[in-house]
Amino acid sequence: MKKVKLQLNQLLHNHKLSVTQLHFKTGIRRATLSELANGKRQRIQLEHLSKIADALDINDMNELLRIVDDKEEE
């Protein structure tokens, strides 16, 4: 089975940002961002994706999301 994965941890690393710094840029709660970064959130609001994309200057959602096999280890 396929899963959609948010690549927030990798993006934060690439942009040399912390969850707290992204919180200040987006206004999204730190706890929410932490859950998103750690893959512990089942639902993602489109508004959050838009804010994250804007804050990280992402123009292609493929940078933010990817589809993986359920068995794939990260």
C-alpha cells in the first residue's frame, strides 16, 4: 500500500531551520509542526501546506510530499 509522506524534517535540515523558526515564519503551532516533522500526524491541513511552502519558498509540491511504499523505512 502507498502512503503520502511529508518531508518536513529533510526540508528543515536543508534550509537550516528549526521547528521553532518555522513556527515564527508560518504561525503554525510548534507542536503541530513537530508532529508533522516526525510523521505523527494523520491529517494535514492544506492551509498548513501552503504556509510551509511559502515560508520555505517551495514552488513544487513534490519537494514537500512524496509517495512511498507502506513498508519503506526512513
